[in-house]
Amino acid sequence: MARHFEPRPGGGAAITFEPFETALLRDCAEQLLDLLGPEDGPEDPLASALRQGPSEAPEDPALARLLPDAYGDRDDEARAASAEFRRFTENDLRARKRSDALAVLASLDEAEPAAGSRDADVRLGPDRCRQWLGALNDLRLTLASRLGIAAEGDDRALLKLPDDDPRQAAAAVYFWLTWLQDDLVEAMMR
């Protein structure tokens, strides 16, 4: 099991992952990238800045949780305001979430082998820590959606799942990602 994140001089944090943890994080980040979809659009910065995104919320509940409506759907006016807001912000939000997930993958690729083992020493600078926090949060939100966690406390029932419940593995990953996120925040605050 992973050790705790340790603060680094000048900011950032470091942690050592076992091979299965590295593989799990890599798989989660790649699945998040798949969920967010490919980056599309023009390469020209001006055209990219002027490109408008979708106005409809995603149909996939996990993606809708990552890209929520700004004003809810209380009435027609709120739905229209959310659609207009989404048109101008969703592409950038998706791009940031992609960038965060890619930062996790890059960090794992750059990890140094731990002395005398197959473990990976991951060292993160302050900016990379923020990207990891964003990606860990996005991964947790995605899993929470898939597991039916909609409100605080809903996750408690997952602690009592029988071993043969098909949600058991996803719940274990959800709790591990929660722990990683909390631990990274604590390391950044020290």
C-alpha cells in the first residue's frame, strides 16, 4: 500500500507507489480521459478561443457530474442560462480536466524506481500537486456517480458491501482515491 505523501522543500509532495497502485492510477486516469472524450477543435489559438461548446448537459451521469449545469434546472430561465454558460465554458473545463489527468500519467511516467524495489517514487512540484488534486477529485466524482453516491454520507453503505458485490472493487478504489486526495492536501498544508 502507498506510503503517505511527504512535503517537498519549496512546495510539492512526494510518495512511493507499489506497482499495482501505479497501474491502478494509470488505468483510472486513462479511463477519465476516455470519458472526457478526445480533444478536438482547431489548433489556431484565436479560433480555439472563439469556438463554442455544447449547450446541452452530457447524458452520461458521471460526465454530467464532472460538467454540471451552472444554474440547475429549476425552471426554463435557469436551464437557458445554464445552456448559455455551458456553451462558453465546457470546452475549457474539459481541457483542464484532460490536462490534470495527463499530468497524473506524466508523473507516473517520470517516476524514479525506488531503491531496491519495483516501487515508483513520484515527486510532484506545487503545480503538479494541484493537477493531481483536480484529477483525483474528478476520479472520485466519476466513481461516486457510478456507485450511487449523491450526498454526504451515502458512501457509508459501501463500507458494508459483501465481498461478492460487484461494486466492491469500485468502492475500494473510491475510498483509496479519497484517502490519496486527503493525504495530498495534508502534505501540501505542512
